[in-house]
Amino acid sequence: MLNAYLALYWGLMIIASIVSTWGTFVSLPYEHLGQWDAIKMALPFAWVDWIFLTIAISIGTEHNLATPLQMKFGITMLKFFLIMIFTKYYLHSDISKSDVVGFVIVFFAYLMNIFHVASALLGIKVEEAHKDGEKVIPVDKSTAEASKEESTKAEAKTKI
């Protein structure tokens, strides 16, 4: 089942990236546009991007959906994809095969980061952050369940 916070996080990240990329491309068709006029055209897009991205990062951090590095990779991956789309359909320029290959490499690197593929292959335990910010090395489920049962028994004894 899809996590509502994860869907909201990615939805806001996508909206922020689309707005940011659109703001980057909005002044490109105007050849004789001055620097100040280009900034005035792009600034509202930057504000909207900042608002949506701030909310997305807040949700991602609050609900422990991604690490800060994974958030940066996600933004990079989204912008890379959107720049290729805008280049193709807004500027009507061709996208080279190396651009597509580069995106595929970035996408797989992002997936490897999220699923800790290299750590799993090398047998390295991955530290996961709790909401309070402290790092904990994950333990086996059987060990976690056993310690949970022991703490429940200890609490029951103290109540009696």
C-alpha cells in the first residue's frame, strides 16, 4: 500500500522541480532580454519552488522518508529528467543518446542509494536514523522481537 506521506513528498518534489525548471527555461526564447528582465521573469518561479520544496523536505524529514543525501539525489534526478523533456519539447532541440544514458546512470545510482545495494552485496550493516536524530545499526527481527518481549515482561513486573 502506498504511504500517503511518501506520495505527498514526491508530489511536492515533482511540482517544485517542474516549477523550478520552467523558471529556468522561461526567458531562453527571448534573445534580446536584459539580465534584470530575465531575473524578474524567473524570480516568481524560484519563490514557488522554494515553498513547495521546503514543505516536501519538511515532510520527508519529519516522517523519515529519505536521508538528506537521498533528497539531493532525488532533486538531481528529477531536474535532469525535466531538463531533457523541456529541451526536447519547449526548445525543440534534440536530446543525444549520451543524455539518456547519463539519466539512466543517475536513476540507477539513486535506486542503489535508496535500497543500499552495495552495502547488501558487501555485507555492510546500514545505519538508519531515528526521528530524534540518533543513528542506530539495525538488528535482526528475531532479536528485536525478543528484546521487545523482555521489555514488556519487565514493565508488567514493575506494575505488579
